[in-house]
Amino acid sequence: MRTTSPLPVTSSARSSPGDAMKIMGVDFGDARTGLAMCDKSEFLASPLTVVQERDFRRCAQAVAAAAKEQKAELIVVGYPKNMNNTVGERAEKRMAFAELLHELTGLEYVMWDERCTTVSAHNYLNETNTRGKKRKAVVDAVAAVIILESYLAYRKNHKDEL
């Protein structure tokens, strides 16, 4: 099932309005994949970890294992559409990743517009004066938090559309 909203969203999720759940945010990357989780009330999104894996399938397996360990009920995957709203190779790879996660976990997923999230993550880390190796180690998890927070805000404000 695919849905469209003012913010580009592709979804396989079938949730009822008002059903709060544990949701995992994923910022998939070719070398590092950031993960974030929200609490059951969907109030607080927190960085979880960064998976350092270049192999597509092994990365998906690690994310699936984290989703199971965290008891995630839905996965939100960052969807890197181009600034002109077109879908390129990077976005198609993220969609394939989400489909593989669905196969591995059985969990529904949402593709969520992630344009500018890495820039925002770097801005947040600038504010906390996080530099060098420490920044590289956390920027993807921070980007996953931004993706998840954006989705949670949308969910909160559009319960009737979900």
C-alpha cells in the first residue's frame, strides 16, 4: 500500500489512528546506517546506534536484529528524494533496503522524506561542539532521530490520515 501526503511518504504501514507504537528511524548509508527509536508514547525519539556495514544484506540483517531487540512495531526509512522532488538511484536503493527489512522482520515500513537531514544533524552537532571522530560516529544516528522526529510530528498532526 502506498500513500501520498504533502510531505512525500511511501508507506506499507496500516495503523489505526491513535495507536501509539515503538517506531524505529533509519538513515541508511553506503558505509554507515544510523538508527533511532521512539518510546511507546511516540513522544521522545533518541539515537540508538550506528551500524557500520558496507554490505547491503548484512546491513539490513543488523538493522532487522536491532528492530527485533528494541521491539519495534514500525520502521521509518529516510527517503532521499532530489530537491526537485524526483526519485533517483539513491532513493531507489533505500526503497529496496526497506523492502528487505520488511522481508526480514515482517514489520511494515514508511519511506520518509529525508532531504537536508544530514545538514541539520551537522548543525545540531555544531551547536554541541561535537567534532572529529566523535561527530563521524554519531551524525548518522542524529540524522535518524531527525527523520523519526519529523515522522512523529506528522503522525501527531495527521492522525485522521493514517
